[in-house]
Amino acid sequence: MSASHAEENRSLGTVTAMLTIIAWRNIWRNHRRTLIMLGAIAVGVWAMIWLTAVMRGMVDQMIVDSIKNLIGHVQIHAPAYRDDPSIVNSMPAPTSALTEALQDPAITTWTTRVRVPAVISSERESMGVTLVGISPEREQGLLFLPETISLGRYLESAQDDGVIIGAKLAERLEIQLGWRIVLMSQDPENEIVDRGFRVVGIFDTEMEAIETGYVFTGLETAQRLLNMQTQVSELALITQDYRHLQAIVDRLRTAAPGLEVLPWQELDKYLGTMLAVMDGFVLIWYLVVFIAMSFGLVNTLLMAVFERTREIGLIQALGMKPSLILLQVLIESFFLLILGLVLGNLLSWLSIIPIQDGWDISALGVEGLEYAGMSAILYPVVLANDVILSNVVVIVLGLIASLYPAWRAARHVPVEAITRI
Amino acid sequence: MSTVTCKNLYKTFGEGELAVHALSDINLDIQAGAFLCLSGPSGSGKTTLLNMIGGLDTPSRGEITVADRRVDQMNKAQLADMRLHHIGFVFQAYNLIPVLTAQENVEFVMQLQGMPRQTRAEKSSAILNEVGLSGLESRRPAELSGGQQQRVAVARALVSEPDLVLADEPTANLDSHSAENLMQLLENLNQRHGTTFIISTHDKLVMSHAKRLIKLRDGKIEEDVTQ
């Protein structure tokens, strides 16, 4: 670095230090106005972070609950299965290459299932259902069972030949725990197969479509009934982070050529759209809050600049360049924004801590959440990205908004400013 | 050697029938080390002329040279630079930055010039001592009397050793005792440092201290007397 550059840098450092001191003292010239502005910024930041955490918690809960409704994070099927989920579109048990790919540390657990249309009959009624053959020990985290079993027991193994049905289905079939039903479906040769089962468990999810739509039995029991040998309908898995699946999906597609590997967003478009909408909503929400906040900020700075017109004229007369006056107002704005952000983040943290282990929103008189696939206990989700984004939005856009009052200050003509009463 | 020259200087505010000719055909040559008063009734053009010389306002026509630099041809940044390095100002009121102490106000210009902290501290202490404000360095303007505030302004105007100090009605808000003290101070500083002073005033007390007195009337030089 040349001597002149070093000299320039030192001068700039000296001037910036001086401007910083003046800016800091200036913001405290009108305590009340500054405190009101800091309060507005803090509440704005709190609204951004806290409400986003609560909204994300709601969506997260819906997604997690839905994932447990037989979706999982990723599913693998025969290519035509989703268009025609019948036995003819089943697939072989996982190959060694696929099994190896499923050992990925990011994959928490995986399972295979038989899942075909069937008819369930009691002595009084018959209804169309989906017969699901499961390996109960492998369904941990993938299925709403066994937590929702209200009567009887969960399946004990893939060979278990009992069935578990929903409470609503039991009501419609007019049967009870321990009664026998008949399940009828088709085998791969399109021949009708049927068999009598005993109801060993009844589950209660509060969601009618689930309770009336699914009947569960052991995987191998279902395979024997349907003459499928080791064939399965689907492979489902869950990972450590449902938001970032692309790499896993890519690896599984390589390991399972000829099969369809889909993440949950594609398996349930509604849920996928909801998450995308939530991300967009967060950004819009931030901008709306910021715009409301920026009116206050710009007004505060304009008032401060207007009140100091003569003073600005004086410092211009003393040789301060317009660019430095602009910088000084921006530093004042920066202080207001930083202090407001600190308070806002603190407020957010203090208001999230008490509800981090769950917030029972039914206490607010909210009812019927289960019909929207939501739980009454809400767990706020604070994403680092959301906190960073809200802080960056406030700082960057706040400084951009402050350019106007700063520019107004910098464009004063000294003689007019000094002579203004 | 001339510190300030004005040639055929005009300043007109407004246009057409509403035009006000604040300065008309001003020709002036002010030598280095001068102690000069601009006097005249209100509206005679004293402050306008002072503002032109200080680069705070631009002439409608004519030339102004300060320390061999054409002020009338400078842009905003150049004017700011010239004021920073060559001119000191003392105004009638609102002279100081309220959030800075007396010492910080004095150091303000030196900080803008990028002067190191140690040098600033030494110079500001010396000048505050010279204007009789030793011990009041850490007071803010609101804690100083009007006369003390003007002394701080004078100290600030002189501390960076400018070629020229412009003072606009510096005694207007002072009682006669404080005004006399201030003028003696300015006179002493002029004699000791050789700094050129141009002071606009109505005040006869101020005029009595001037070595050269220029009387303005209706924007023109009515009288130019060396005392």
C-alpha cells in the first residue's frame, strides 16, 4: 500500500469515527421519538420472526402428520402403480443395489408394503377399502400406528394374520374388536381371492377418510393372500430432513432404474404446494411488515433531518462534503435499525421460549383443526434462514429507505440551510 | 499578496420584475492579514458578499478568487474542500454542533481534514486556552454562555490555520462586554497569526476595531476606508 493510500484510509477512518459519534448522539437527542421508532422496529421484527415460527410450526405439523399417513418422505413404486394401484403394478422386493442405497445415513428408516384395493365385508355391510400389508417393526415414524390404536393391539409381525381397522369403519360395518371380517381382492392372475380375518385392533385418528379407508395386516399375510410371493406395492422411507431430499432421490433413482422414485411433494401435491406457498408467504409477510415499518423510519429520519437543517448547513459550511452528510444520516439509520433488530430478536426469543415445547391452541377456542390435518398442539419452528432473512430485509431495505432522507439532507444548499429559521 | 479578490461581482435573486440585485459590480482586493469590516444597513449585501467569498453561495456574474483559487468556477465538492482547508467561519448564532463538546467542536474541522488524534488534541487544547476557555473543554454548547459559544466558534475557525476567517455578525447576540472581549480576541489573533479576517457587522464597536472598513449600500460599495 502506498503512503498516500495509507493516509487516505486513515483520514477516512478518522472521519467515519467522528460521524459515528455524532450519529449515535444525534439519535438520542429526542429520546421519545427514538424509543418509539425502536419499539416499532422491534415489534416489526418480532412479528416477522414469531409469526413465521408459528406459521411454519403449523405447516410443519401438517406435513409431519400427513407424512405419517402412509406417505413418508420418499416412495418407490412400479412406474404405473400411481395411475393404477392394483396388484398387477407391484414390484419386486428391493434388489441388493437398492438395499445398499437405502443404507444412506440420511435415511432414518424404510419399509416395504403391499397396498391394494380390496373389499371388506361383515355380516351386515361391505365396503371398498385399501388393504395395507405392513412390517410393523419397520413402520416406526412412517405410520400413525400404533399411537392411534384405541382398542386391542398393534400387529406383532409381518406374519401377523389379524387386521386393524379404523373406528369409523368398525361403526359402519357394525362390528367390534375380536369380530371376524372377510377381505376380498384380486391376485396377479386377476382371480378373486378372499379370506376371513379377526379384528385385533381398532384405531382412532379423528380423520374419517383414514379411518374408513385403510385396513392393515401383516405384510407376508397379505402377500400370501394375494399370491404375490415376495412382490410388494411400494417402498417408503423417511429421512432426517424432509425439506432437502433431492440428493437422496437422485441416488435412489440411480440404484433403482425402471422404478419410480418420488419425494413427498410430488406424492401429495397439496402438501408440496403448501410448503412452497409458505415460503412465498414468509417473503411477502416480511415485505408487508417492513413497508409498514419503513414509513415510520423514513418519517423519523425526515423529521430529524428537518429539525437539523441549520446544523447541516453549518457542517456543510465548515467543509463537510454532501456525501459525508448522506453517510452520517445512513449511520443514524443503521443504529436505529441495529438497536431495533436486537430488541426484536430478543422479544422473539423471549416469546418463543415459553411455547417451544408445544402450545395448546385449543385454549384460544380454535376447534376443528383435525379436519384440516392439524394438531391442536402447535410447535413453533424457528429456521435460521427465516431469522437471517428477516434481519437482512430490515437492515438492507431499511438503509435503502433511509437513502431518501439522507439524500434530502445532503442536497441542502449551505447558505439556505444556515439562514433557515 | 491578495487573499481575496472580487471582480465585477453581481448577485441577483429572483427574475424579471421581481429580481432583487443584492450585489452590483463589486470590485474588491483584500490583502493577506487584513482585519476588515463590511458594514451597512440591513439588505445592503454584507452577508451575501460574505457568503460569495466563502463559497456558500454562487455569484450571478463576476469572479471571486480566494487564496489564488477561482471560487466562482468550483463545484459543490470543490467548494466544500476549499472551505475545509482555506476558510474558517464564525456565524451569528447556531455556530456549534450541539451534540459535541467544546473540544470536539473545535476538533471537528481537523477531523474532517483527517488529522491524527494526538495533533488534534494538542491544537484544540492550545487554541481553547488562547481564547480563554481552558477547563471548559468537555462542556456541550448548551452548558456555555453565548460569549463562550462564540469563543469556541472562533477557536474552531482558527485551529486549522485557514487563510481567511469570515465572521457574520459575530457580536449580534452578545452583550457589549462580551462583544468587546470577543473583538479584542479576534484582533489579537489577527496580529499574532496574521490570519485575514472579514467581519460583517452593524455594530459600531466592531467597526472601531477594523483596520479597513467597507460600507455597502444597496449592493454597492459606498465607502472603502483604511483606518
